[in-house]
Amino acid sequence: MSSELEAASAAALARRAESAVEIPARSAGIYVTFESFPDLGLALESLDPLRGKRHPELLSVHPAQEDGRVIEKATVYIPDGTLGHFLTRLHAYVETAGLEKPRHRQLVDSIRRIGLSSLRELWTDHPDTFPAGSGVVWWEVWLRRGDGQEIARLGEFAAGVGARLGPRILEFANRTVALIEASPEQLAQALDVLDHLAEIRQPREPATVLAAEPAAEQAQWVADLAARTTPARANAPTACIIDTGAHQPHPLLTHSLAPADCHACDPGWKKDDHHGHGTEMAGLALYGDLGAAFLSSEPIRLRHRLESTKILPPPPRVNTADSYGALTATCASLVEIAAPNRRRVFSMAISADSELEPRDRTLGPVLGQPSSWSAAVDALAAGLSIDASASRVTFLDADENAHRLFLLAAGNVDQFETDHLARSDLSPVEDPGQAWNAITVGAYTELDTIDGDPDFTGWTAVAPRGELSPHSRTSVTFARAWPIKPDLVLEGGNIAQSPAGTDFDTPDSLQLLTTRAPLRGSTRLLTVSGMTSAATAQVAGMGASILAEYPGLWPETLRALIVHSAEWTPAMRQQFEKARTKRDRVLLQRRYGMGVPDLGRATRSAKDSLTLIVQDVISPYDTQGRMREMHLHQLPWPTEALLDLGAADVRLRVTLSYFIEPNPGARGWVRRYSYASHSLRFDVRRRSESRDEFRKRINDKALAEEERRPTSESDSGEWFFGTDSRVVGSLHTDIWQGSAADLASRGAIAEGAAASGADRRGVHPPAVLREPAHGSVPEGARVRGQPQTDPA
């Protein structure tokens, strides 16, 4: 070990001598990393002696994974002339190794390796988040406080290597934090010339720093971002924000939100944003988290645009509780009349118990049953139009070419506690988030570090990284018959808990940076936002971007593709691993949905994961309302290649998405079969089952024929949720896992109408036709559905 330490010192001195960076005060020491044996901890106190005026100093400690075991890495700064502190101890250990208790064994026994530190050794965030490639990015640099000239030297270093120092500095008792824009190669040179580096992190400062900047400073950041942003073409797909209006002249919105695309439900309302919430959602739908956009120096080329429809009136006016269905229909019609040929997704982060309106739980889904509002969303999604008068709302005939995709916020928890998961599980999704045909969006968070605000010293984040956000509601308390909500989750921020555990608040660093409307005389252009509203707006941007890539997708297909791209985080997977039964898994699905969606996964096959998309029309019923048609899809995968893989573990994921036409009568809410116009199911050919046997088994399920059903080995144990648990709502998804050889024989998927008596009992007309007077289903009734597979 002493040879490793001496070699590290020699390499550092040689590298320092070769450095071309010239600053007045260069480094007078080296950075060394000590690595432990697996599952052993380092003697950290021995690595941080705190003796003498100049002494080695422990800078950072972080765990790493190696073959499923944990090793510990500690980075130590060793000033010139103090290397002997460790060399003498290592030599003493060797000299007394034959004794029962060698000297300094506590220090030495746990050390497996010693080496010169690289930039990665100073990186204390998750290893996977270390910037890839050689591009210029922003870094968060933590410096040891010493003579007060640390920032000056960092600035001189930045100038010497062609990097850029950020505009704001944060100072703590023992650390100074700055942002620097540089490539990994540029910043790595700091190890040779700076002696006050402590650690490097992924920047989390934009929300904290930029939201607090004076209006003039914000304007400079905004002008820079606007100058490197290229808007989408005028006829590009849009994210239509149904909210409080939007501040159209905002420098970051005006190029993507035309005045003609701003509307209000009531002609007497102004179209601008009277509250600010709509402008916040517009920024998130267009850019996502603006903090990431500000920290990148790369040009931004937008693929989608915005539309705004104002559904909430300016105070003191309020909407009546029973008017929201009609108002939602008005919002849709306004933009469709103005631009009838434009592709769009609708984003509505307004709910019955919204903070923006007086609280009214009369519409709220206590057990997930439909409401007049959620039924209106379902009807609009299925292509129905709505005739609203002063006394009634009438659902009219559907147009199969007018299907719509709505993104709805799950709603926010209004009382916090330390066990935030239990609180969220007991807080049901708010109306209209129980809508069958919509994507309901919950919130999770990766924001768990509270930086830069002295008002929150000692406070801690409530939710760990990758977990459900404390803001998010769930459908855990819904009756089993009703849809699983949320369908997915996206970043919605975190909350902080006081040191005493009695108070909760939302620091800026635990929220997302977005655009701000100039309200109450302020000219500030940036603010922070969060909760399920922010998550929903981001999914809207994702949906519009997918439409820009694949303009031929139906709304049903787009819904399936977004949800199909979602995956659970490691923190969520830990919860699923604890589940003992499929029923327990479904309850967790009612908390997390299918996880966090990813635009890259939704728009391309990646990492050896093939995605097959099929969008088709099915006529499941005959004139008597009996099941008559099913679809059988042969999967075009390489059977021989799968057989060659043999016992290798593979995964098949299937998602079926279709829209039901709602039957919004109170009597119909007792059973889901009475509310929905139809129910579709999917099934996959089982092992050792021939194509003909598979067809007969599915026909028995879909057509209710009286012939004997072929028997085959059940595969329910290989499906993550199982056939009995994945059939609620109109979006069905499940994951099969097994050997590649087993998967090779399963290359067929079927979809058709559900055949159980309960499903048939309440059959109503499919989505594109009106129910006739005698109550049967017309010949040729059609339903659009989309099965999707993802064999990996």
C-alpha cells in the first residue's frame, strides 16, 4: 500500500509540473482516494487526523457497487509535506504484521486500494449521473473554505481553461459552493492546480439561485436561453394547457404561443393569466424543468408548440361545481375551431379540490366512481361532443376522427406527515383524475438535497430520491372495479421537514424552475413550481413531442406509448420486491402507476428492447350485442435467436389501450360494466400451445362459444400482475418474464371483447356509434385499440 501511495504522489507531482494552467497560487498538495474491501467500512477518523496547521483532510465519502456488494471510497487531500502521516503508519503496520495486534490495524485492515483521485472520485452524486461524453456542462463545485480566496482562484482557473464561472456563490460554515461550466477534461485539470476542491456534484442550484435572482438578473438568463432556442414550426403539434390562462408575451413563451392560440371559456374573461399557475404550466410543458435548460449551453430546438384555454375565471368569480364538464368541452372546442387540423394533447392540472378554487368534495371520487366531470372527459376523449345548456349537459354522437388525449393531474395531498407514503395511500385521486380514457399523472421526485437557503438549515427532505412525491395522491382506496390511477408519475418536487419534525415546507431547491407571469407589479420572469400539476405539464410536453416524431399515432396509441415507456425507479422496485401477492403489487401500481415515462424509450427502440406498435379497428359485437370478432397478431421476433439464448432471462411487456364511451347515469356507476361501452382484453399464446389451440381458447373467451375449451398449462405465475388484475379501466398492461426459449414459442397476441357475464350484462354502444332505442349494439360497431409489445 505504501508503494501505491508513493506512486500516486509521484504521478500527481508529474502531472502538476506538466499543467499549462497558470494561476497565482497553484496547488500544494495531492488528491488521493482510499477504497475499502467489499462490505467493509474505512476508518474515516484515521483518514482525517486534524493535527497540525497543515494536515491531510477528508473531503468526501461515498459508496459504490461492485458485483452487488458495497465498497466505500474516501477522497483525502494531502498537502505537500504531510504524505509521511500515512507512509509512517503503513510502514509500522508492515513491521508489526506478525504480532497479534499490528499497529494502526484499524486504519490499514479495511483499505484494499489507494490511488490518485480522478474527477469521478470527487463526484458524490449517483455514479450513473456523472456527465457522459466530452461536452460542456454545468458542475456544482464545493470548495473547502480557507483564506477566502477560493473563488478568486477558481475564477482564474476557469479563465485559464476556457470554462465559465456561474454568477452566484453560496457560502456555508466550512464550504463555498459555485457553478462552473466546463467539459470533464477541462474541470479535471483543477485537481492539478487547485488545493481547495472538496467535492463535485450535479447542479441542483437553478431553482434556488435563479428564482431568487433580481428581475434584471433573471432577464439576462432568460434572454440568453431565448436566443439559443429555435421554436417549432407553426403547424407543429401542441400541448394545450387548460388552466388560468398564460402570459403570452413572456420571452420564453411568445415564440411558441401565438396570440390567436390563447382562448378563454367566457368571452368576458381576459385571456391572460390572472393567477400565474397557467404560465408556470406552459413553461414546463414547453421546456420541462427550466433549470436543466439554463445549465446547458447547447442550442435548444423545440418540436412542439403551445395553446392556452382559460377554464378558471378571475376573482371574485367562481365556476359552479357542476359546470366543469361543459367548460372542459368548451376548452376543447375553442382550440379545435381555431386550428381544426392541428395535432394536440390536452393538459388539465385543475381538480375538484384544487387550491385554485373553493374546496368542494361533492365531485371527488371517494371510491373511484365516475362523476359528471370525469364522464365528460371520457366522452370528449372518445370523440363525443357535448351540448351544454343552462339546465343540462347532453352527450351527442361520436366522431372516430375526433378522439382526444387528456392528461389530468392526480391532485395534491394537503396535509403532510413523516410517513408520506401512508398519507398518499389514504388520499384518493381527485376528480376528474378517475377518468377511464385519460392519462392521470402523479408525482415522484429525484430532488432530495436542500441547498442554498439559510431558512432551511438543518431541514431534511421527506421523500428519498426516486420515491413518490409527498404531494401525490393515489387510488389505493379506490374500489377494485375502478381504473388504476395514476397511470404514471413524473418529477413533482419534494417537501422538507424541520429538525424537530413538526413543520413541513417547500424550499426552492425541492421544486422545478419555470416561467412566471408578471403579477402584482412584479417584473420577475422565473419562479418555482411543483406537485402533480408540474408533473402533468411535463408529460404534456412529452406527448406533443412524440406526435411531432410520429404524427400518425391515434390518441389511444399515444396514451399506450407514453405509459409503455414508463419504468419504476430503484426505490419503487424495492417496494415491489416486498410485495407477497399479485394483489399487493396492484396496490403498489395504484400508488406509482407504471413508473416514470421516458421520451427516448417512447420514440425509439433502445438497449436491445424492440417495441412493436399495432393500431387497428375491431368490431367486437354483432347486432345482438354478442362478441363476434377478435384480432390475432403474430409477433415478428427472431425465434431461432431466442432459442439460441436458451435459459437467458427475457421480458415481454404488453400494453392494450382503447377508449370507452361512457354511460354517465348514476345507476351505471354501481358496476364498471354498466359505465363502459365495451371491455377489451389481451392474451398471449402459452408455452407448448399451438396457434389453433390458442385461437380456440381465446374464442371461448371472446365469442362465448359452447365448444370445449382446449386445456393448456397456465402461465399466470409468469405475469407480474396476472390476467385477473390487469383488466380494470381501458388501459391494460402487464409484464411477462421467463427464459428466451420459452418466449420463442409465445409469438402470438390476441385481443378481443371480454366474455364474462358481468361484462356482457351492461354492454353499451362502442365508441363510434350511438345507442339505438332497443338497446342492442349495431352491426359493424368499431373500437380503436392498440396492443404493444416490448420483448427485451
